Amino acid sequence: MNFRFHSHEPKPYSFFLEHTEPFAKERLAEQLHEQVAATKETRPVVLVCIGSDRSTGDSLGPLVGTFLEKSRPAHMHVYGTLAKPVHALNLAETLHSIQTTHYKPLVIAIDACLGRLSSVGHVFFSEGPLAPGAGVQKELPAVGDFNIKAVVNVSGFMEMMILQNTRLHLVYELAELVADSFALLDAKMAAETKRTTISFTPRSI
């Protein structure tokens, strides 16, 4: 006789969209805001943008970090840019630095990935850590309380070659979408901080 175990544990949060959808950055920003706001305590938001500028397909993370660095978000900390990428050689060191620099950080990992043809151009935002390098058979530390993966090309044979021959145009557009969504999130957090400050300001008599 077969017994089926029905778990009452809630399924991990997951959301995805296609990057050309109308209001894609606003929709992703809203999902980001809901998950950050749902944390039980105020925690510094840390973005770990993983990848290398030496491979077109793998440059999504550093592009996101570079775009955000230019917008200077006030309510999040960014690791991984084109100038200072976070990759296989320094990932463990970067994670150690984050844990020693920030108190109980809420880490969101961002990386490119390969997937099915129907998924190319999609952005996935999920609860749980990211396993960077898994698609190209690299064993690296898991990263993040949440993760964002953007599908830049089709998985299959010789993944490293596929990443190196991925069109920069798609990677750029995906990176721009993710960065713009975080910029909107930062603006929402700034507005909330301002409202909270005003509400707690004593009135003069």
C-alpha cells in the first residue's frame, strides 16, 4: 500500500516574468518590496551580483551591480560590479566580508543562468539561496536568503561556450530590468523611511 505524505509546510515563495512584459520592472519591484517588507525585523538589504565580465552571458550580475552603483541606492548595499566582480575566485571571501560588515543582512543573490528555450528572457525571483556555478559544474558556496536568476540562453552541451557566445543585447536588457526594479524598491524604502520619520517627529507647541 502506498502512503502519501502531505506536508503542511508552506512552499517557498517564487515569482517569474518575461522581460518584455508591460510594466515588468514595476511588477518585479512590487514583489521585491513585499518580500523585504515581510521580514520580521529591519535588516540591511545586501545584493550580491555574481558573474564575470570576461563572459558575455555571465556578465549579467556585474552589469546589474554597475547600473545600481550609478544610481547610488540609499537603502541597500551592492557587491559585484564590472570594475569589481564577484565570481568563483572571491565569492567565499565576499560572503565572509558581508557577514562581518553587516548585522543580520538580508542577502539577495543575482546571477545569470541557462534554461529551456521557452524560459530564455525570463527573470525568476525565489526564496532560498542561489547555487552559483551549478550549471557549469562548479561547486561554490550557496548565496542568499532570496535569489534572482535571469535566463540568458539555452542549456545543453558545452555550457561555458554557450555563455561566452550569448548575445550582449539580451543580457543588457535583463540586467537593466533587474537594476531598475531595485532602484524602484530603493525609492519605496526611502519614501517609507521619510513617512516614519515625519510621523515620529514631535510637534512644537
